[in-house]
Amino acid sequence: MSRLYSVIAGTGSYLPETEVKNEEFLSRAFFGPDGKKYEKSNAEIIRKFAEITGIHERRYVAPGLNASDIAAAAAIDALDSSGIDRETLDYIIVAHNFGDVRADNRRSDFVPSLASRVKHKLRIANPHTVAYDLPFGCPGWLQGMIQANYYLRSGDASRVMVIGAETLSRVSDPHDRDSMIYADGAGATILQAMPSPEPIGILSHAARTDTLEHAYMLWMEKSYDPAYGSDNLFLKMNGHKLYEYALKTVPLVVRDSIMKAGLELGDIRKVLIHQANEKMDEAILKRLFELYGQKDVPAGIMPMTISWLGNSSVATLPTMLDLILKEKLEEHFLSSRDNIIFASVGAGMNINSIVYRVL
């Protein structure tokens, strides 16, 4: 007997053209949370930063583009790759955290919603294509995939587009070392309902939100430079505590999603983790394997894009997926019936994970 499953019908991405290498931060003045300038040289700060995060360059959007613009570009790419008529989309879900932040006025603009802006830019006339935003921290795109799965499995929808887009370069404090982490980008995925007698597509998911003690590990605050001269708020992060939290909790959520799918860790071919910090992602993967009593992590199981794309928040996972499916990420590809994991952690604190079986 067949039942409905959610399968990926198309993917797209937008990678900004401006490449910003670590060396471009050599002239920055970096301050700590206490407002005091660091005594270490920028060369030493950048060297240590690259060693920990694995980031050597990142992408920034051009001055005339905003998050909704690059979200629409990724959406068009996904529509082109799928061959799907855009008028047949039942939902457009856009995950982001800061709305449109213009280069000349760095305040969040949410009205109308980014999803409505994307639908407008796509020139979709169908009033039954419902468009809405999803702010859920870095795991926003993955949470959109979870919501889309409910729509499709219930029969409420046949096709749902989920987009992750962010311009973190416009909300990062130029005088905070963490500004080197952040990047811009957009990725889009079209999920489609498909009947099948055997499990395919999204097999399971798990998620959690920890606010009692961890709600404010990412927050908004003024520049660390006392002489910055503006009351603009910038994204801030308690990196050390976030690392500890992620290492402790993300592997548990991933394991829950694997168990719900009725699989074992050995059944998983690829693990796609939100690209936030190379060492953190490697530690999370190692801890996951330790939960299953395994000391050795198979080579090549975890694709990485952070070294050249940085952390683009909600865009990292859909962008990486698009690169893999279009065979643009060296040494990584997916075959029919491969089981893969998506996992993300971010502001809130929110964590989620999906197990997906390739069609």
C-alpha cells in the first residue's frame, strides 16, 4: 500500500560574487566585550580564527541586493532545475532572521514579509500560493522543511518551496572578531508529495528548543568599539558556551531522528551539518559516533563548505545540498536510496535534524 512522502524535486542557490578573504581584516580594529582593544596583532587573531573555524574566505552581497533579492534568485534556480511551473506551488516558506537589511540603512525591514516579496519577484499570480516567513535561527531552513513535510504528508499541499536567505555581513559588528565568521547567501529547495509503497524522501525529524538557560547565547548589542558613534545593534555570540551546548545536545537530536527513521548510524551515507565552525562540526560528528560506541568516523561522510563560504546561517544547508546534487562540491555526491542527515543549531537555542532518503 502506498503512502505520501516528501521528496526533493529541485534545488537552487545564490552565491554572492564578492569574495572576502581573511587578509582583508588585517586593517580592522578589534575590541572585546569590555570595550578594550585587543593587544594581540590582527595577524595573530586571524591566524587563530582560521585555525578554529576553518574559514579562509566568505561571500558578501553587492550593495544593491537584499535578502529577498538573493532568495528570489535561489528560487528561480530551483524552479529551473526542477522544471516545475511556479504557479503550482502551494506554499513558499522563507527562513531568515533579519529581514531585508539595506546597505545604506542597516535596520531590519520585515514588511511586507520576505516570502511575499519573493512571491512578488517571481510574478506568481496564484492567490493560493501561501507565502510566509520563518525566523528560527540558523536551523530555520530545516524547520521549514519539517513544516513542509507536514503539509505534504497530510495532503494539504502538493508542492512547497523552502528558502533560506541571509545577509549577515550587514548585521555583524566590524569591530568584533566574530564578524569574520559571518557570510551572505541563499538556498532554495522544492519539496513534492509522492506516493510510494516504500519509505522515501523525508523519513523522520527531531527538534528541540532550550530557552531556560540558553536563550541568549546569541543576541543583539551595540558595537564593541566605544567610539563607534552609532546606536546600531549587531549580532553577538557567546562562542565558548555555544560550542559546549552544541557538542552536548546536537548529537542527541541527530540520534533521535535516526531512531525515529528505524535506522542505524551505519545506514547513513552523508551527514550535512550547519556550517558554523569547522572544529565544532567535527566534534559534533565525533560525539555522534561515540553515542553508537564507534571511535572512528568514516572519511568523507561530512561535506564542508565553510572554508570558502563562511557561515551564512539559514543558507548553509540548502546551498550545500544544491552544490552536492549538481556535482559542484568535489568528492561528494548522492546516489539513489542513500540515507542522509541534515542537522542545524542556532539562536534560540534551537536544534533540529532530518533523515532523508534519496529518491
